[in-house]
Amino acid sequence: MPMLDVAIVGAGPVGLYLGALLLQEGLSVRILEQRAAAGTHSRAIGIHPPGLDALARAGVAPQLLAEGLRITSGAGYSAGKRVTELRFDRLGNAYPFILSLPQARTEAILAARVHALDPHAVQRAVTVTAAHDAGDSLTLSTAHHRGSVAARLVVGADGARSTLRTQLGIATRGRDYPDNFLMGDFVDTGSHGPAAVLYLEPGGIVESFPLPGGLRRWVAHTPRFHSDAGAEFLTALIAERTAVAVDPRGNSMLSAFKVRSRHATRMVAGRAALIGDAAHEISPIGGQGMTLGWLDAAALAPIMAAALRGEDTGARLRQFQRSRQRAAAQASAQAWLNTALGRRQPASLLALRHRLAGAALDHPRIHDAVARRFSMAPWQGPGIP
């Protein structure tokens, strides 16, 4: 294979998005993915307003908007009563909502865009086993019949357990949290329509988000990790805490997960960079990780194009790393707060918290500030030209 401009490790939503941006600049790109086929299991479903703004640059926003479901508000309930409400449709954003669409479908749309730009860009069943710095390029050894891939620049978008990050010798720092969750997708038979709902109960939070196709995702905080739980267990937990009846026979996805946070000490190492979960893994509660990765890619792509034109990009790369690490720290803090608020609490403490939150959110400025935080509006600008 001839020398590439860019090799991207990982064909998830972040790697595909970066690939589309670079291909649009006329660069030669290969996206190396160890999975033989695209995934069908979706954990991430939320696309925040700054994510949609970034995705518009790759020409995929219209299709995402056509297929996704627009969440314009979120409500908090406790003991059967509404205690809080957030509205995203009064913030003045270009996209005044959070778009709900399963990650598998988002990946498929991005993959189709990449294929339209270069049918050979994505190479599957390719595992990167080593990275060798040749001075003016990087060579990636692969468990593949072609043996290796050489590129002038390399990007790791290969997830929280990034093999490229390990091969580059980049350390991480972080912690594991004592929180466990069980989530599943079910046929939506409720009355909340396109609203997100949080049930703030003494036994732990239960979250509910609408999905396209008449489905609804339910996520419950659990006292321990239930890797072998079935749909009946989750629906019984939902009924116990919220009195909402969900039919287990309408289940189409079920997954248990733990919560942890990891941040790479560096995002740039010579001719290589890390973005998305490879650079910063945050709690999935709040669903900000995927959008955070797209914003990394949107910030990095023009710097890479300039570097490949021979421009001195050292200062821009340093600023990229500072701004994106700062954005990741902010998102991580918000995700931690979201997670902590969902833990088991005495009923008396919850009641006090609800009264204080309700009074605070009655003030328009406080309401809008909180709504912007949940929709990632504070991080729309940093690091993106």
C-alpha cells in the first residue's frame, strides 16, 4: 500500500466522522477496524446540539435529523409527582433539542458518507498490533494479510481500551465508581411522548428516553452489577420504583454496565493523536461521550490538514490538547454529578433536594444555565475553528 496521508484506528462514530472530514479535504485516508462487521448493539443514543453542528460539516445532519427523534424537554418525577422540568427548545441554539437515535444507525449513516467519498476507506477485520515511528511517518503493524499500513499521521479513535494508546505508551488516570446500571429498550406504551423522564426515587434513579420506531429506553441504577439479569428483572425494578408498567415481551436490547472515568495524560504524541473515548472515557450517564468525541475530531481535522500542507502546527496542537482536555474534564464533572444524583437517598433528603431544585429552576437564568449544561452548550465553541 502506498503512503497514506492519515490512518485512523477505529471505525466507530468518532473515527468515521473524522474520516469523512479528512476525505472531504481530498486526503488519502484508511480507517482500520478490528470488527469484521459493524455493530448492531447501541448504548449511545443521544446527539447533543453541538454534535449536530459538527455532524453538519460532514454532510450527514439532514439524514440524522430525518431519522432521529427530537427531545425538547426533560421532566423529573418523584413519588408520582412532577418535581422539575428542563426545556431545551428555548435556548436559542441552531438545534434546540437533543436528538435520539441508536448509535448503530448513526454509525451506518456515517459509514455510508465515508463510502461515498472513498469506497475503500474502511478496512475491517484489521487489528493494529504495533506502531513504529519512522520519523516522517508512522507504520502500523497489523494482524492482516497486508501486514502493515504507513501514514504520515495517525489517529486513535479505538475506544476506551485503545490498543493504539497502549502502543504509544500514553498513560491514563482515572477511577472506578461504585455505580451499576441496567438498561433496556422496550416498546413505548406510556404517555410521555418525546420527553425524557427521570424518576428520582429513594431506591435509585430510573431514566426513560424516547427512541425512534415507538421504542423507549429505560435505565436503572442498581445496587450491584447484574450481568445476567433478564428483561423481567428490569421491568420489575421499574414498576417497583416508579409504578410504571413496562411489558418485558417488548424488549429488544438489554445491557448492564459499570461506571468509570479515564483520561489520557496526552492527546498528542509526535505524529499520532487520540480522540473520543481513547482520550477520555466518562460516565455514560448523560450521554455526552459521543458528542465529546465528535468535537475532538472537528477541532483536530483542520489542524491535520494544515500539517499535511507543510504548515507549522505545533502551537495549534498544544492549544487543541489543552482545550479538549479542559472540555473533557468539564464533561466528566457533569457526568459524575449526573451519576451521583442517581444514587440511593433517604426519602427525606430527596424531598428537600426536590424542593430546592424546583425553586431554583423557576428562575429563567438558572433554568437556562442548567439546560445548557445538560445539552453541552457550554462546550460548543472551545477548540473548534
